[in-house]
Amino acid sequence: MEVTIKKAEQMKAKPDENQLGFGTIFTDHMFNMDFSVEKGWYNPRIEPYAPLIMDPSTMVLHYGQGVFEGLKAYRNQKGGIQLFRPRENFKRLNHSNHKLCIPEIDEAFAMDSLKQLISVEQEWVPSAPGTSLYIRPTVIATDPFLGVRASHTYRYFVILCPVGAYYAEGFNPVKIMVTKDHVRAVRGGVGDTKTMGNYAASLYAGEAAHEEGYTQVLWLDGVEQKYIEEVGAMNIFFVIDDELITPALSGSILPGITRDSVLALGRSWGLKVSEKRITIDEVINAHTTGHLKEIFGSGTAAVISPVGELKYGDTVISVGEGKVGPLAHKFFETIQNIQYGVTEGPEGWIEVL
Ligand SMILES: *Cc1c(COP(=O)(O)O)cnc(C)c1O
């Protein structure tokens, strides 16, 4: 399929790279492609960034049949543009599509068309330290229909926004709260997909955590409420003695690409790495007995997010005396250096535009 390109007549003014936040500024163009049962995916096009006009009965607005991805393009040392394991995102997009009864998108085509879009928008990829171009591929159900069934038509679109350094104020440990009152996802559900409803379902517990001064919620499993799952939009790691532990993918945890990268690097460094079920009691216990060394989250937005405090019921534990642990630091530096082309990563992790 050939991607048609229609350029915007007027380009927006570029923002100050040192003042960038997250998710508020969008580039001049977007990618759009439609699906119908008769045509399959058709009419791939790059066109001016614009509002979507939809019927109020559009299915995604009512039943949430939609999925998305999140990845970044980085300005490398030579001034070029590169992506970090982007094919993993399209693989995961199709996993999400599959579980939400959305037709799959050819991954090689999604990759090629993304490269074309970024190339049209290359001036939007910032170069100040820690900045990047955030990429949001999204698929939504577009039938104008109020019955509950899978839609027959879909829109796939990709929007881009230049984003600032996540740690503009320094690499500071965050405080997270374990919730006993709410669950994010259950086995057999859609917790392992990036579907919209998962995030809507997480807001209530998130607000409760914010009220108590915690930035994020750490979710426990939806059945027994004792096994650790993940944080809002991050996977979670524990360093207990010399072992790096992350919850095994249970079907209700989002399989993070950063998580996978931490595991791969940890193994390549000869660390003792375990993907297994771990309870909140084991973590508290490890802390009480002095074996818990570090806790950190992993995700595209922050790469690595050290956890300095964890609250579970009336128990509050503080980890690493407010400092960033050595492993969290090493993973952060290593992954970020690979993303920005300072060092070479494992084979196939970087895709230059
Ligand atoms: C996106 C996401 C992650 C992190 O995935 P990455 O591929 O590492 O960015 C973890 N948990 C949830 C719920 C997410 O939505």
C-alpha cells in the first residue's frame, strides 16, 4: 500500500525545547488509515493534524473498543533519528487488537508508515538532553451503532508530540501506595493489553493515592489480592539480596518492553534474574529483615523510576534512604544511552530512521 501525503498549509511554531512537558503539544501532521470488512485496511495517509469528526453513536465512545501504544523517537549523537525496539510495540498493538476483536494491522506496514510520518515531522524531534518525540498509535471502533458487538469499521491513527525530559528536576525516587480496595485487572481479562478501559478503571484508586500524597498505585492480583502485579503505567522490580525480581507475566500484567529490556540486560550482566510470583508480604518481610535493597518501576515514559517509599495498609516502608539504588541507576543509564545512540545496545534494539 502506498501512503499518500497531504502537507499542512501552515506549520505551527515549534515550542522551546527546554520547556517541554508531556502530551500537550502535537505536531503538524498525523497518520490515518481506515478499515472496512470489504476493503480491509485502506487509504493510508499522512495529513494535517486535525480533529476527528465522529457520529455521537460511534462505538468506541460507548463501549471502549479501542487500543493504543506508546513509544518514542530519539535524536541520536549524529543528529539522526532513532527508535527503540519499535517492532515490539506493533507486535503488542496486534496482541491488544486481537483481544479486543479489532482486525490486525500488518506490522511491517505500520513500521514503514511510522517512519514516513516521522520523516515528514523530523524537525519536531527535539535534541535537548532527555527530550524525545512521543508516538501514540491508536485504533478505535468507528461504526455508528449502539448495539454491543465488535465494530465492522475502524480507524488507525498515529499522533506525535515532542516531550520533555522526565527527570527535569533530577532522578528522584517516587512514593507509591499499594491498594487493597481496588483491582486493575484479573486473569482472563484485558490487563495485558493497552486498551482504554484499563486506564479509566485505574483512576479511582489513583485519586485516593494522590490524596494521601502518593504518586502512583501498586496493584495486587485481582483474585487473591496478595501477589504484586504492576504500577499504573510501569512494571515493577525488586532487588532482594542479589536477586532481581519482577512479577511473572500472569495474563493481567502489561508486558512492558522496558521490562523485557531490563530483564535482558540483567541476564547479560550475569545478575540473578527471576520472573516469578511475589507477594506484598514477602516484600515487606524482606524490608523488615534488611534484605530489600531496591524497588524501581520500568516504562517508556521514565525508563526507570526508583521507588523511595511504599505504603501498604498501615505499613510504610522506606527504601534506599531517599537515594537512587545502584541497579536502578545502572539500568537507567544503560537504556538511555542505547536509546540516544551514545552506546550500542543488543542486536536489533535500535532502528535508525
Ligand atoms: C505501557 C505500560 C507499561 C510499560 O510498558 P513499556 O512498553 O515498558 O512502556 C506498564 N504497565 C502498563 C499498565 C502500561 O500501560
